[in-house]
Amino acid sequence: MTAPVLARTFPSPALEAEVAGGLVAVEALLRSSVKSDYAFVTETSRHLVEAGGKRFRPLLVLLAAHLADPAAPGVVPAAVVVELTHLATLYHDDVMDEAELRRGAVSANSRWGNTIAILTGDFLFAKASDILADLGPECVRIQARTFERLVSGQIRETTGPDVGTDPIEHYLRVLSDKTGSLIGTSCRFGAMLSGADEATVEILTRYGERFGVAFQLSDDLLDVASTSAESGKTPGTDLREGVRTLPVLYALRDGDAALRDALDADLVDDVAVAHALGLLRGSGAMRDARAVMEHWANDARQTLHPLPPSAAKDALEALCDYVMARTG
């Protein structure tokens, strides 16, 4: 997925080539970082690395670094740290969700069991911490606070909204912690470690948080609106797993009785899921959810306004357009 993102969002061919070269360096360090003296641990740790992925968080580290010195020595290691952290959370998420597939491959928990999947995630967190130690205590502190938010967001999602809490507000808070926090840290690391001034670092962090929420909301919309050929995923995956994403929350709050009944049904067979998807696609809930996604994407774009013109700024703005365009 990273290559199409590069092709669609880089107004500058020179910047595209530089970032692509940086991603090659990130991939090499990522693969070497998951090696262990124990061959089995290397195998389990490489499982999701080799399954591919967008590498979106490393991409944002590299882009943010181009607002100062992209060749600074800490930039590529920081990009590997955020990807290792992301991968580790996927191992743990798949255990909690009892997922059978991840990135088109058999999930680690399905292949080796829950215990091995959890421990592999822990191993990747340890590897990320080892790299962080060389980047300085401030990076360690930022990572610790990011990890706290990741865990808090997961707990919020697991326990659900408190009595009297708006489910939509609760869901957006979960996304801010689970997705926005690490993407915000990706941008912070890139700007900070490349030598950008404090104001630029704060702008990039705010951008990343808002862009991260927009990106996750666009995934929510794609899960409903896209076909398998368009997204590479099975439509209605969230419905099957009982995940109430933003379109579903709007439908349950504002939708007609037939739609609410379809969403409250036991969505385990293809017929029931297809029926619910058909009603949801034609509902106002999709329009409302898309408006929220566009708000977060536009907020991210506006956050960048104080920065001087540059190819990197153009690319970051274009990513916001990409997120909105991918959902039609």
C-alpha cells in the first residue's frame, strides 16, 4: 500500500524519491531489529513484518523530518520504533479479537496460539525500547506516554462508554488514544530528531493526531462502503466482529427501525451481514460519519498553515486529500 500512497500524494518527485529511499532503510533496520538468538522468536517476530503493511507511521516520521534535516541519525531508528510498536499492538489485538487473519496471512495467535502471540508482541516492544535508549531520555518519555495512551484507549474500547457518556464521543476518544497517539508521536519523532524548532514539532504532533483519527475513520467507512476488489478486505469485517464503528453508532442513534434491527441482529452469516451493509450504505449514518472524518482531515490540514511552504508540507496536506478521496 505504501507505494500507491507515495504515487498519489507526493507533488515533488524529488521528495518522493528521497522518502522512498528512507523507507528502504527503515525496512532493512526493521527486519534486522526483530532477529533473536532463538530462531523460533525470529520466525514469530518476522511473521507480520513479512506480511507487509502500509508502513504509514514510518512514512510520516520521514516526511516530518523533511521539515528540517532528514539525514539526521535518529530519524530512521525512530521510524523503526513506531513501526515495531504498531506491530506489537497488532499481535495483542489479534489475541483479544480472536482474529484468524492479519494482512492476508494466518494470524500469529491462530498459527502458534495466544501465549506465543502475546509474548511476541512483548518481544517487539522490548526491541523498540532498546532502539529508543539510543535516542535519548526525552524519546523514551514520549514513547512511554504514547504507550500509556495506547493501553488506555484499548481498555476504554474493551469496557465501553460509562453510563451517561455519549457513545460517539467515547468512540472518538478511543480512536484518539489507540490510533491518533502513535501517529502523532511518529510526526513528533520525525520533526524533533531532525532538528526542527519546538513550534514546528508541536504543529506536526497536532497534525499527526488529527490525521490519525481521520485515517481510522476512513477505514471505518471503507469497511462498509467498499467492495473486496477496491479495499483488499472483506466488507463488513467490523460488523462480523461486533465492532461498532462510527457509521454504526450513528445508525443505532438516528437510523430507522429496520436498520437498527439489522445491526442488532446476530451478524455471523454472509446473508445477514450483506443485508445490514446494504441498509447501512444507503443511510444518513454514512453521510454523518463521512462529515466527521472530513472534519478531522481538514483540521489536520489547517494545523499545517503556520509552516512555511515546502514540498514536505505539500505532501502532508495531500495525505489529507488522499484520506478523504479513498472513501469516495
